[in-house]
Amino acid sequence: MTWIAGASIFSGRPDPSWPISDELGARLESLWDSLPASQAEDVRPPPLGYRGCFVISPDRRTWMAYRQSVRQEAAGRIEHRRDHNRNFESTVIASAPNGVLPPWVND
């Protein structure tokens, strides 16, 4: 299995996803490790439109990022971190191949 990234943008059809390199996966893990812990629950995205991005590691850990919040799910545990500058989210979105995401996702 490889690293997978994607964005939650569609309602009623599959969201786009794409493979990312092991190097980018490791960089996102390091970025996650650098983020401060947050006691706050997830920021709730709108029901339609852009609802965040995700990363799935080869060992099935999952990160979900939306605005300044990043959540990791691993082995039944959920942890929240605050990403004030949205670096995690913007790194995932920037990894999308050309044409995979509509232009409004970067707004």
C-alpha cells in the first residue's frame, strides 16, 4: 500500500484522491508532530462544497484537515491538533496533480 491524499469536495460522487510519495508522507508526519495539541473538537465544515482534505498512511492512519484543525485517527484513537497557518492542509492540497481539483478548492 502507498500513501493516499485526497479532498472532500463532492456530494453524490467519489471525492478525488491521489497517491503521494513516501517522502511527502514523512514530511506530513513531521508537520503533524510539530503542531500543538488541541482540546477543541473538529471545526465543522459546511455540508456542501470543500469539506477538507485527507491523508491515509500505508498503515491506515488517517489525517483530516479543515481550516486550522487537523485530526488524526489511529488504532481507534482520535487526536486533534491546531494548524494556525494551515500548513498541513495547504501541503496536501498542493500535492494534487494538475486538473484533479477544481480551482475553487484553493480559495
